[in-house]
Amino acid sequence: MVRTASAAAVGADFRLDRLEGVTEMIAECASILSSEGLRAGLHNHVSSWVETEQEIDFVLGALGDDVLGASFDIGHLAWAGIDAVSMLRRHSDRIVDLHIKDVAAASRAEPDSYDHTVDAGVFREPGTGDLDLVAILRALPPEFDGWIVIEVDRPTMPPAESARVAHAWVERISPSLR
């Protein structure tokens, strides 16, 4: 991942020619992975070359689903102002895995640098922020059989407690997803 902006989640310094070049690089990498029997997935990330909904849709639209899947990060979708449920439904046939984290909506109110915003606690353990993660998980297609990764970029509590909170959340919501 390459950080490109001082203020994250704003699509700063967008240039179509650069995005086209990034898309070509992604296609080449995906082709190499495919030749080894692996399916690549586009991983969206705030403060990178593919952070906004338009950038995600451009890359996925330019490359066939036989070339590139989707490896969405729910926290980064939310931080960029993207409706995760809509994004998952729109690209349901491409989802290879999903990264789950919660988001404190208040911490993204003012544009700031990636590091400052993450340090301020924009990303949270699942169930401790403002996202309806159950609704997001329900948006996955019934045939989805990929990985769901709980990812906490910077824990808001000691690491062992963070892991316990995440595990308790999984235990609490699992029955409602069956």
C-alpha cells in the first residue's frame, strides 16, 4: 500500500492517468497470482491510490472478475463514506474475503492525516463503534465461502482485551447469521 494524501478519505490528488497505471499494475500482479493458482482481490484502503467508491469501481470495472476479485475492508469503506452493504451487493460475485473492523464515526468528522485519524481511534474492535456490522455481514451472498478477518489496526485497549472483545462479539452475533 502506498499512502498518497495528507488528508485521508477525500480522494486527494485524483488523476485518471495514474489510476489507469495502477490498474495496469494490479492486472499484471493478478495475472501472475492466477498463474500460480491464486485469485487476487482488490483491497481498498484510505489514503492510497484506491480509496474512493469511484476508484474502486473504476479498477473493478476495468478488470474482469476472472482477473480480479474483491477483498473489501469494511472500516476503510466506511471511513471513505462508502455504503458497505451496497458495495458488497454490487460486487457480490467477486468477494474473495472480507476484513471487518468497526468505526467511530465522530473520529472521521474532520479531515486529517491517516496516522492522526487512526491514532485518534477511528478504527475500533467489532461491536464498539458505529457500524451495523451484522447488516454488513448479511449482505454477503449465501454462497460466500471466503475468509472473514477481524482486523483491528490499532487496538483501543490492551491487545489481549482487544482479542477477547472481538471474540465475544463473534460469539454474540454468530447465531443471528445462521
